[in-house]
Amino acid sequence: MIRSLIAVALVGLSALAVATFPRSVLVFLLFQGSLLYVFKARMPDPLRWGLLATSLLVLMPTIGYFNSYYLEVATQVGIFVALALGLNIVVGLAGLLDLGYVAFFAVGAYSWAILGSPHANVIFGGETFPLAGWWFYVFLFVGLGTAAITGILLGLPVLRLHGDYLAIVTLGFGEVIRVLANNLDKPINFTNGPKGITPISRPPTPFGIPYGEFFYFLALLIVVAVIVVNRRLEDSHIGRAWEAIREDELAARAMGVSLVRMKLMAFACGASFAGVMGVLFSAKQVFINPESFTFLESIGVLAMVILGGMGSIPGAIVGATVVTVLNLQVLKGFSLWLNELKNAGVTVLGYSLADLPTQFEPAKYERMVFGIILVLMMIFRPQGIFPARRRQRELAK
Amino acid sequence: MDVDLLIGIFPQVLLDGITLGFMYALIALGYTMVYGVLEFINFAHSEIFIFGAFVGVEVLLGLKSIGLLDGLPWPLVLILALVVGMGASGLLAVTVERIAYRPLRGAPRLIPLISAIGISFFLQDLIRLVESLWRNAFNLVYPTMDVLNLRFELSETIDVSVKSLVVIGGALLMLWALHLIVNRTKVGTAIRAVAEDQAAASLMGIDVNRIISLTFLIGGAMGGAAGVLFGVQYGLINPYSGFIPGLKAFTAAVLGGIGNIPGAMLGGLVLGLLEAFAAAYLSLLTGGAFGAEYKDILAFSMLILILIFRPKGLLGEVVRERA
């Protein structure tokens, strides 16, 4: 009872605070923290889900109405939650370490970017393109399919590899996709090389919702769909088969698990989530180029999964939120704050901050953040913040 | 197609390929030695390599600032940079092993690999952080030394720069020294014993942890030497430029047969030659449709193909896989 009251108060107050101080990063973090509290604390389920739904469906868009930047952050979080959940299937459930995961995101993004922009005319000739905006909704599924097929194509040759060799090969595959995106501007100009593709069409929105809100709700919808699919898979015979493969391939095979089918299915499922989000991402950004699909992004998504706990759905969600917010808000916020101090001529312990080298920009150190997360988690808590139930029991033994 | 041109550039491409190949070979040694004793891909080795390059440039810039860069004889300057770079990289490798790998020994295989990836990313930004604070720049240029840029013209189409000779000579020296250490000394025997069977080696009175540290030290030092030579050869370095050569060198190690020291050298040379030829000829042969950038794809596709069809590599070290 007390917890329920605390939860309601927390959500209400923090939302109010965000509306009052629209520029404060700390307050927004408090709001996100209160959602986490609602999720974890003991309280009646209807209240929990009611609170979460209100926060995500009503409060968040309202906050976004006052400060569209927060809505952008929330949309990004949504995109990365879906990616983390996709990678969670491949790495967490099936135990196949995929270091080139962002390639599938790229495949989805480019599928809509090419056909949803005038660029396709360069390839096919004529004036047919860009496709009308409503095709975007079709392409959510096309992107899903294309990415799934790419996943199977990658999966086929690497079926025989395990562990770290698989990791390196998927890394190589991710790099190949990026190099292709960078260089396929000749002999036929498919991707327009490093210059990227723009303008990518945006779909007509239902009821004329503004785009910021539209992409937020769409991302939320996809995330919910992905969570539902994930939950259903986890407890199905497919999910069990994946976990059996992760624990012991030989034993799984002896029990009649078809390694080929199950591994390909893991790659295809994981890839398809990334594909859908890729389509959304390209429409949201209007412009994409290969820079958005580097190894750094793959490792970022991996860090999210590891932080939350491999194989755990709430873990992947929390991990994605924390890492995205850390990158988008904390690092950048720290950068801005430092700049303000510098301009104000503040001195710390007799050292004038104005003397700080100009090349020192805290916002650029996301690799360091990912690195620290990965190493510390591996050494001190390999099961993650919110370990999967099965794994928790295992490690408690 | 201009056949004369194709034949004419051949010796030059060969030379470039050999230079590149020796560099890959030096880096590949670090991967292969560690894999030999621990069966573990030291993902952070590419940063240990580029760390050597940064220490080397700091030594040269330091000498320059006190006016000794041109004051001392140039081989001495280079040897100084090499030795300091090797020492620093070797110590870094040992430290990384102590902090991030040793606590994870015996854990499921993916765990140390993920930790190594984390270290790799961490080191990239750590180098950037330190250089940004220290020099307010993290893209550093090796100071030019006139001797190194001298070129001997052998014929109209071929010239040999002192740089490439330094790289090839330096690499050969390192490889020879490594060969002596591994095959002719007691420590080398211990390293080989630990690679063969850790438990049995420890029963024979070998301090396995010390030998593993030593392996990281030697592998790291080779990487550091490669880093300094890389800087001398290409001039411009940044904290992230170790990643791709590292990945290529890993490919070379796998190509030669991972865990196998002569294999790493052979693999490095083969890969270096292949890349140099791809870079020079792809564009010419396809009429400009595919540029030199595709050499990366070539290297990675080769890695995938070897792992699938001949995972034991050219020299056939048996690869034991634990899932």
C-alpha cells in the first residue's frame, strides 16, 4: 500500500518537476527512475501497468509538448530498446555473440532510404520515386523481411563456428556491410557512398499528429510488439531450444534440437527487430549515411544487453535506457556544464577551467563509457543488473 | 587495358606488400602467442599496438623539443623510440591481463572476450583523453626525419624508400629475436610447455601465471614495435587507427594457423601482399568500378572463408574449440 502511494507520488511529482524545469537533465533522470521504481516495486499489477501506461502514453508526450528534445531522447531510447531486445535473442538466449548487429539495422534503414527518396531514380531511371509516403507502413514489414533474410544469409556460412570465432566473423560481416554502404556509389550508385541519402520521405500521420509525437508512439508500439514477441518466444519450445544451445550444443543436439534451424531462426528473429527499427530510423532522420552504422553502434547495443543482463527482457530495456540516456544526456550535459563553467571563468583548486584544452570534449567519450560498462560488468556482475530468472537461479547455486 | 602499366608497377606493389606484410606479422604475433597459451582472442591487442605508436611519437616529439632529433644519429633515435614503445606496450599488455583477464580465467569463453572488447574501447578513449589534455590534439603526426624520406631509384618505376627498409629491417630483427627467445631459451621452453598443457606445465614446476604475464609482455612488445614502425611508415596516427590493422593482423594470425608463431609471420606476409595487390590492381582491372577500398572486404571475406573451410590455417595448427 505504502509502496503504491510512493510510486504514484513519485511519478506525479517527477512529471510535474520535468514540466516545471524543462531544462534540467537531473529531473528528467528522476522521471525515468520513477518508472523503473514502478516496474520493480511490489504493488498490485493493475496499478503498476496503469501507472506505466499513463506515464508512457500521456505524461511523456505532454512533457515532449513542452520540450521536444525529451521526446527525441525517448524515441531514441525506444529505438535502442528494440535493438537491445533483438540482440538479446541472439546473444542472451541463443548464446551467439554477434558483433555486427548494427548491419541489420543498416539493411532496414537503407531499404526505405533508397526507395523512399528520389535517390532510387538514379538506380532505376525514370521519375517513379520517391514512393508515396504511405508505402512507409509497408516498408516496416519489408525492412523486417529484408533484415531477416540478411540474418539467415549471415547465419548459413557461420553455422559451424562457435564462441569467439563466430564473434570475429560477425564483426567482419558488419564491417563488410559498412564498407559496401560506403563504396556502392559506383559502378551503380546504390547507396550514394559516404555522402548518404536525403531527403527520405516521411509517412502521412494518422490524425495529423506532429512528427515528433508520431515517431515516439510508433517506436513505443514497435517496442511493445517486440516485447510481446520476445516474451512469447522465451517460454516457447523455440526459446527453450535456444537456451539449450547456449548451455551445451552437443547435449541440445542429442535431445533432438535442430541446430541449423534454431540458430538461423535466432539470427533471423534478432535481425528482423533491427530491420523494422532501421526503417523507422531512416524516416525519422530524413538523412542517413554509413556513419550511423559503425562497429561502435554494435558494441553500444551489446553494452546495453550486458548491462541489463544477458537473456533478460527487463534487463535489455533498462540497459538500453541507461546507456542511451548516459550518452545523450549525461555526457552531453556534462560537456555543456563544463563549457558554461569555462565561459564563466571558474577556477577549481587554483586551476582556471578556461585553460582546459579545447580538444577535451566529454561528450565524445562514449567508447570509454561502453568500455567501462563491459569490463566492470564482466568482472563483478556477469549476470547483469536484472538477471534472467533462469540464470539467476543457476548462479545462486 | 594497359598491360605495360600492370607489369610496370608490379615490383613496387610487391615491395609495398612486403612492408605491410611484415607489419601485420609483428602485430599478429601478439594475437597468436596469447591464443597459444590461453585460447583467447586478445581483442585489445590493436590498442596495445597503437599505444606503441603514441609512445613512439611522444619520444620523437620529446627529442625534437630538446633539439636532439637532428642532433643524435638517426638510427639511435629510431632505436630509442622503438625500445621505449616496446617497453610501454609490453607493460600495458601485462597490466591489462592482470586487471581484466586474469580474474575471468576459467569463466565461460565469451566473458573474457567481452571484457577484452571493453578494454579495447576504453583504451582508445583513454589515449584520446590523455593526448587531448597533454597536447590538445589526438591526431598526431610523426616528426619528419629527412633520412627516412630518401628514396633510391632502382629503375623508372621502382623506388625504395629508407622508411620501408627500416620497417622491413626492424620487423626482421624482432622476428629473429622472438625466434631465439621462444626456441633457444629456458623461458621459451616454458612458454611452449604452457601452451601445450597448462596443468602438466605447472606440475613440472613452471609458474604458469608468470609465463602468461611474460607472454603478454612479449606479444605486447612486438605490437608496440609494430606501432612505432607503423607511425614511421604512415606518419599520421590517431587513437582509433589501430582497430582495422589489428583486425587484419588477427586475420593474418588465423590465416597462418592461430597459436602458431611461424604461421603468424607467413599469414601476415600473405595478407599484406594480397592487400597491396588488391589496392593497386582492383581499380585498374575493373576499369575503376571497384576501388582500393574493397581491400578491406577482401581481407574480411578471406577471414570468413578460412574459418569456414580451413579453420586450422595454412600451417595447420590444430584449433581446439570450446564453445
